[in-house]
Amino acid sequence: MGKRDEERILLAHGGGGILMRELISRVTGKLGDQGGEPLQDSAVLTLGGSTVAFTTDSFVVSPLFFPGGDIGRLAVFGTVNDLAVSGARPLFISLSLILEEGLELEVLERIVDSIASAAGEAGVRVVTGDTKVVENGKADGLFITTTGLGTIVEGEGVSSANARPGDAVIVNGTIGEHGLAILSLREGIEFGAGLKSDTAPLSNLIVPMLEKTSGIHAMRDATRGGLAAVLNEIAADSNACIRIDESRIPVSEAVQTGCELMGYEPLHIANEGKFVTVVDGDHTDEVLSFMRAHPLGVRAVVIGHVEAGPAGHVILETVLGGERVIDIPYGDLLPRIC
């Protein structure tokens, strides 16, 4: 008698929802004591008197090229963004390429050129790496694994456990473009003119923001699982409630159209250039003004605030005047989007 599906790895275990978090918890539990701290986008470590952020990630997007980017830009910016939302200035990354037999060299060269360009935009250096080739049919063309290292920007610590009642919740722009752009290309469905991935190096905004403003308590980039997932993580880690206003959540017409057509919730769709900032209420205007003066934050908006309870919940105030709880998606919505 075979094992149940729950006892095997499913594609949904990589979707950013509850199943992925259960898997991560199961794996990290095998690796020893993690100090009881909430899992962040990067580990913050002390090395020789310096405080650094250290992160690693893998990228398996299909197709390799999509409106607004490609797997190379995605890998660089995804790594840089994980460092930045952890309060670090990105400095170095490693690059490991898993190449499938039969991949055209012209495709590989385009992606490597894109990686070099993205590293220049983000101000990081690719300092080491590795290459492996696997048999045809074993790698979907190309997989990339990266590791990033950065130094913590001086100032108050940033953690998903630091949100406090009275804090404002800010998102730096419209949500859902990355996931819907890839879905549109994959399915051959036109959701709206100009829809493309929001892939971007958020460190170009976040690092100077940390240096020049005050009161930033928490940040997370809203990738797999979307805005809903990161808001729930912050609420759970901070033992607080996050209340958001549906009318203030920035969603483009193309994303709204695509979600209505396909039956998706915009809050669950992955982003690659959007992040959530939780800011002390007394510093909200300062941080918001700084973000709006930067190209990556020109459409930044306060979407809600932090309350004491019910702890661990995200509550949406709907445009119709009601309320509903926003949960983390259970499994997978859009496979291979990051």
C-alpha cells in the first residue's frame, strides 16, 4: 500500500502557503535549535564584531523569459530584496546554475548578461558560483540557486516580530503584477495592456530609507503567497492583529481583471518588487514621503494599521462595510513563478 499524498512532496509545498510553512517547520526541526526566533528572509549573524545578513534562495520560474524580466534578473533581485528587507545593505552574491542538457547556449548567454546587468543595478558583486549539467528533462531548462551577504544598516532592528499596536502598514505600490504577468504568458490570455512583472532591486529604496528615516519596525517582501502571506507572518510573529482597508490596497486594472477572470485573490498573488513596511505611527508621514519620492515607492500607500488583537490575525475591512479574516493560502496558486 502506497503512502498518502500528505506523506510525499507536492508541488503545492513550494507555493508560499500553509503547506510550505509546515514543510519548512518540519525540515528546520531536524536541524537543531534555531534559537526560538521567527524565521526571516535572511539570517542576521555576528562575525568578527560585524553584523551581517545571510540568505539563500532557488529560482525555478517557467518560462525563463517573461514580460518585465527573466530568471536571471529574478535571481539577483530576489536575493538582494531578501537582504534589504532584513535591514541589510547587499554586497555579494553567489550563483549556482543547474543546466539541462539541450539548453541553447544563446539562451544561457542572454540570462548571464541579464544577471550581470541586474547585479550592476543592485550594486552587488557576483563573487563565486558553480555549474552543473543534468540530463534532458531533469531541470526545465535552467534552475538558479543564489546566496547573498550584506551588512546590517545601523539603526533599530528590523524583524517581523517587532510590529506594535499603533504602527502603520505601508505597501510600496500595486500588487500582483509578477504572478499575473507570468500566468498571462503561460496561458496565452491577455489581461490588460502593459501588464508585466514588477521585478526590481528594492535595496535601492530600502537602504537609503533605513539610513534617513526612523521608526521602521518590520519589513517583508511579498513574494510567494503574496501580501496575505507576509501580513499573516508579521501578525503571528508579533502576536498582534493587522487590520487593512480593502479600498486602500493598490491593485491595477489589469491585475483586477485577471484575478476576476481566473478566480484569484489579488492578496494571494506573488510580487517581486513589492514589500510591506510596518512603521511607528509617529513616523508614518516621514517614511511615506521618502518612499513616494523614489521610483520604486511612488505609489506607496498606508493600507492599514496594527492592533493588539485578535492576536495573529489579519482582518480586511471590505469596501461594502463588512469584515473578513485574510488567511494564508493553503497550497499552490501559480506554480513556478519565482
